Amino acid sequence: MTRSPLLHRIADYYDGKLAAHGATARGVDWRDERSQELRFARLLDLVGDDPSGTIAELGCGYGALAAHLRRTGRANPYHGYDISAEMVRTARTVQAGLDDVQFDEGDAPAEADYIVASGIFNVRFDVPDDDWRPFVRGTIETMAGRARRGIAFNLLTAYSDRDRMDPRLYYASPSKMLDWCIGRFGRHVALRHDYGLYEFTVLVRTAPKETP
């Protein structure tokens, strides 16, 4: 796969985390498994009780979401993508026993009913906000363009404690992101900022459910 210098740098960063911590939450730069599971629950609010809609994940890491789906009784077909070839190799090994699951190297998913992404907008290194923001929005637009029913993604919140904010990370304004999503994709957008982590999750329904 051909990728930009920035994506190459990000892939190298996560390769280092994986080498240091293995197929764990810390291996994809999350604090612990508990917070990781909470993120998954919020992303899957998009899917709801749909038992068969296909799920694609951008930035799948070692396949923890796929394992979470099966562990919680969800049988939805799953396709994970990651820019790190090492992450993809690890996911294929660690999650080899899961049915209807596949992993591929890539920075954009194929069409699916639902497309989700967790943590892929966090690490921006020294890229200024004004340059990082178009990358974030462009990625979200790509996800929405390939999702038949909706997308979900999370971002670190600009309402984090100032003394704990890392200059290498991107912190987004929830209100500005909500305004942009509604302006770009329509009114069927939800934002969750109430689950105890310094982040928020956005759900965008590209084909909203009809009201009975």
C-alpha cells in the first residue's frame, strides 16, 4: 500500500506501541481494557440491535472490536482495516478463531452498512490543528460516503484538563464537530460526551431508521 509520510509516521508509532505492549489496550495506545470496552459500547450504539448489518472498522489495531462483538453475542460480519501491516498480521493471528471476520491493510474501508473508527484522530504529532482538521474531516467524509446506514467515531475532547493535555494529541471541540456533521450530513447526528472519558463519540446515520 502507498501511503503519505504522515500515515507512515503514525503507523510506525503504533508499531512501537504494539512491540512494547503486545495485543493489549496499551498496545494500541489506550489506557486499559475497561476504557476500551466502554468506547466499543458507545460506537456500537450506532448498530443497536441490528443482528446482521455489516461492520467495517478503520484503525482496527489487533482486532479487539471484532473480539468484543463475538464475546457479546453479536454475529455481524466484520471487516477491519489498519495502516499498520504489523497490526493486521497480529489481528489475523490473535483473532484467527472468529467467524465472519477479516483484516486488511488500508486507510479507507470498502462499503459496509456501518463504519466505525476509534482513536484514529488522536495522534497528530507536530501537525498544526489547521492542517490536521482537514484530514479528520476528509476521513469522516470518506467513511460516510461508503456507509449504507451510518458511521461512528470518537475524538479527544477540548474540555480535557489543561494540565493533562498532550501537545502531540488532537483535542476537538464537541460543539464545532456537531455543527459540522449536521451541516455536512444532515440532522440525524448524535454526540455522546457523558461516559466518563476525556473524549466524545459521534454517531451519524446516513440512512436513518424510519419512525413507526
